[in-house]
Amino acid sequence: MSRRSAITLIVRSRNALLADAEERMPADAERMHAAAADLTQLLLDVRAGRVNTFELNNPARIRVFISAD
């Protein structure tokens, strides 16, 4: 997957997680916000080129390999 596509995937996953967190009980929402923070850090790492492989688990498990541009 291209770096741009990987970034788009992370942003969409993060946005979906935050939208879903608004409808959850406080304890669940807190865990979801923590997961969103992890996705934010992943986003920064992918953008900076520090990460070339990562795994997402929401809604299904997917492993992403970033190809050379």
C-alpha cells in the first residue's frame, strides 16, 4: 500500500473510533479515546517514515505494508 493510502486508512479508522466513542459508556469511551491517541501516534510515525508495517484491528484485523514511493 502506498504511504498516502496508509495515512488515509489510519485517519478513517481514527475518525470512526472517535465517532463510536461518543455513543459509549464512559469507561468504554475512555478506552476508545486511548486507542485513538495510539492511532494519532501511528499516523505521525507513518507520515514521518518511521513505520513501514503496522496492524489495525478495527473493524477487522488488517496488516499493512507500506511500499516504496
